[in-house]
Amino acid sequence: MRTRLARTLFTPQGIAVSIGVLAVLFATVLGPILFGDAASARDIASRQQGASLAHPFGTDELGRDLLARVIVATRVSVLLTLGATGISVAGGVLVGVIAAVLPSLARRAVNAFIDILLSFPWLLLALFFSVIWGTTATGAMLAVGFAGIPVFGRLISTLASSVAGSDFVHAARILGSGPLRTAARHVLPNILPPLLVNMAVHASVTLLSFAALSFLGLGVQAPEYDWGRLLNEGSRRIYVDPMAAIGPGIAIVLTGVVFALLGELFSERRRNAPLRAIRRRTRAETRAIPVVSDTEPVVRASDLRVSFRTEDGGIVERVHGVSLSIDPGEIVGIVGESGSGKSVTAMAIAGLLGPDSLVESDDLHFRGIDMTVEPTAAERRRLGLEQAMIFQDPLSSLNPSLSVGRQLREVSEIHGRVPRAAAIRRAVDALGLVRIPEPERRLRQLPHEFSGGMRQRAMIAMGLMGSPRLIIADEPTTALDVTVQRQVLRALRDAQRSTGAAILLISHDIALVSGFCDRVIVMRDGRVVEELAADRLDQARHPYTRGLIACVPDMATDRSTPLPVIPADTAAVAVADTPEVRA
Ligand SMILES: Nc1ncnc2c1ncn2[C@@H]1O[C@H](COP(=O)(O)OP(=O)(O)OP(=O)(O)O)[C@@H](O)[C@H]1O
């Protein structure tokens, strides 16, 4: 089984980068050893010759072979580039991470200082520093390195700030982790991948900067030489012997491209590779939109299997042959412990799983639309209007920078092509239906101005902006207290009554599901273990379902004894009593 790194390297880009990196490494390590003599051997008789077979880049004014000098100069050019990039990154990490974990006022001061430095043209900063450290190779490295610190400081402070606000960082602080330990253990590892990408890309810019500084006579000084100096010398006779300037130019451009491609490769590795052509691509635009009657099931899934790619490049199946169907207007609940495959099943039904997943099914249809193939534009529009999705955390489902009204309107305007005024009226009605007071005023507010329960009801209202036939609610009340839970469930039921949509409610809580739904599907380990009418839960036959019911405490539960524990092997046998249940 190929590792992820091997898979990345065995692509055209990976192969090109590997060859480039090996060539640069070879010239850096062995160049001065193998070509040092040729690069310094003077031959006055053949001075300033043009390109020939013996001297592909020609010779300089002392008759030294320019190709050998370009190869030997790789070491100085690459080491200076890596040194300067290292200084920029180390300085940027120091400034950026410290800025991110500082108290607000100090952080703003540091960020303002970085912004001031960033407002200077970068070359000006490099020239300024090179005056301070003098016109030597080391001076140039320090100058270019220091000039890059504000760029990395800003990048790292932005990346680190988003991580520093995460719950796990707050938790680490509460546990007594100091700012430096928090930065090193919790912040830095989480910003490393984008940092690596930027480092590689920045290295190619740094390489060009050295060439520019040496070209201006401010970088490497004789008798040392790098590509910039060779370019400078060659440019004086560019009209007579162009290869004298083009030779070092080729080295600079190719090495810059290798660094940039390396950055690209890092960023490719960060993306999840698609799990092969998982959806059959048909000539979708020509497919007719199916006409469905309102008595046909809204969802039909038969032998649905969902797999994901694992870290080591393998594939693991998480949903194993789930079959279910949902009738129009029916409220179906899926219950099961964490990781049992409830959300993945619902996402597969909605066609929302990402490219790292493999969805296979004998039959997976939403109102006549085949969900195993890429939807056409018309089908996508219909899915947008007829499916509504409500997630556990409404704050991350709503765009924080757009007013609630604008987000509600967009559903009608984009998918339904409804004029703006009509969309606003519809949004007011939708908010009214989910019992949000003063809907006209609330529409103008941003999501953070809503309470948690109101945000969830706004998500339900968003579903009402189309013509929903299926509302998928994935743990919609888990983060809410009991009173607010009731408001949200009431809003869901109102929405279902006013539109006739079916609901697929996902929850851990079998008591909540049985009180709200017509039918309950019990899942464990990616399989349906039992399916039964909500009012017949007391007749559950599967030990896992009975265990789930027994785990729900009620007013008569003896609090002095532990709740029952569900045995590990109760998922072994599925109880297929569908005909009986759907009666
Ligand atoms: N994108 C993914 N890549 C790999 N594995 C995944 C992915 N999404 C889900 N899984 C795995 O699929 C299994 C089922 O996950 P799912 O989210 O459906 O569980 P769940 O029953 O909804 O749990 P919870 O109630 O905790 O949300 C889990 O083992 C999970 O780790």
C-alpha cells in the first residue's frame, strides 16, 4: 500500500519537483568539489568567448568556464537563500506567535508595527538593512532575512490568532499552560502546514532578491560569487555573448521554479485527494428533470455504503449497506451512539459528502434525482429548494458577516429566482413561522445578535425559503437547554406542517426522537440494527435498542445505582422487521 507521500510524489508535479530538488542538491553539495577547478582555471587565450561546445555558457574576462562557475555558484546562492528564509521565518514566528498570545492592547501595538513595516517597499527595507550590515554576503543574507520578517510576522499572527481563539487553546490555558508552552504545543503545530507552503514560495522570492542585490553590487563581493554577480558580469556583454547573462539567469529561474513547485506540492498534500471517480459523470446537462408524484417516497436508499480514505492510503467502510425510505411528510428519526454513522448516512442522502468519500448504493434517490451521479444545474437548483439542512452548531452554519435576512433571501433569489421584494416578504413570513418576534427588525441583524435557539430557528426558516420536501436536522437541539430545545422542535414541527416536508432527525437521544418522530431507525457501527414505529418502542426486540431505552433516566430512576451499560456485541444481529414496523 502506497503511503500518502509516495502518492504525492508519483504525480507529474511530484516527479518534476523531485528531479529539480535532486539537481539543486547535487550542485549545492558536489558542485564546488567536481567543478571548482574548472571554475577557477584561467585561460587568457580563450577570454570572453561566446557559447561553444567546450564552454556552453562561454567564458569570462579571465577565460574561466561560465557553466562551471554557474554550477559552483549554486552553493552560495542556495545557502544564502535558505539562511535568509530561515531568518525571515524564525523572526516571523517569534513576532507572530508572541503577538497572537499577547493581551489585546500589546497585540494591537505589535500588529500595528508589523503593518507599518509592511507598508515600506520590501526592496527598500533590504537596502536599508544592507547599509547597516555592510555589503558582504553575510550582510546581504541578514538584510534579506530581516526584510522578510514583517511578511511572515503578519502571516503567522493571522494564522495563530485563529488557532489561539480555539476551545482547545482556551482549555490548555485553563489547565495552567503558559503563553510560550501554549504557543509551542498548541498553536505552532496547527499552523505548520500553511507555513511550510509559504516558506517554499518565499524561498523563490528570496533567491530573486539575492540576485537583485548582487546585481546592484550590494550582495556577494569578489572573489566570492553567486548567480547575481555572474548575471551582473554577463549583462555587460549581453549584446555580444547573450549566454553569459542567460546562463546564470536560467539557474535563477529554474531554482526559483523548483522552490515554488515545492510550495505547490506542500499545498496539494494538504488537500484531500479525491477517492477516485466516485460519482459517475454522465452528460449531465442533457438529463431530463424527473417528474415525481407527491405519493412517492422522498428518499429511497438501498444497500447504501459509504467509505473514506485512511491516512495510510487505504479505504475504510463506515456505513455498511443501509436501506431506508422516507415518505412525504413523514418524520423519521435516526438514533445511535456516537460514530454509528447517522450523520454520514444523512449527508450521503443529501449528496453533501466531500471528494474524500466513496458513496455506493444499489439505489439512492431524492424525489427521482439519482444522488449517486453528479447533479445537473437544474437538479442542483431543485435540491437547493427542496432540501433543507440544519446542523448542531447554527453559528458556524450561518455566515457571520451577512445579515440573517440577506442569507434567508439568497435561497429564494438564487435557487428560486424570486424578485428581491418577494424574497424579503417570504423571509419575514418564514421568521414569523418559527416564532421569532419582530421579524422585520431581526432580518437586518447579524447572526451573533441572535441567541443560540433563535439562530437554530433562523436555520429552519432558511429551509422554509425554498419549497422543502425534506428537512435534515442533525442534532439540532444538542447544544441547547431544555426550554430552548422545545422551541426549536416546535419550530421544526410548524415548518413540517406548513410545508408538508418530511423530516430526518438525527439524535443520540432516543427519548427525544421517539417523542417527535413517526418512525425510529436505530443504527450501530454503520448498520441499521432495528427500525420501528415510534409509539412501539416498548416492543423493541434488539438488545441494543432495548439498552438505549434503558439508558434514558426518568423520574422513577434510582439515582443511587449506575445506569445500564450496553454490551459491546449487541450490533451483531440486525433485526429486520421493516414490514411489521411500517404498517
Ligand atoms: N470525512 C471523514 N473521513 C473519515 N472518516 C469519517 C469522515 N466522516 C465521518 N467519518 C467516520 O464515519 C463514522 C461515522 O461518523 P458519523 O459522523 O456518521 O457518526 P455519528 O453517528 O453521526 O456520530 P455523532 O453522533 O458523534 O455525530 C465515524 O467513525 C467517523 O469517524
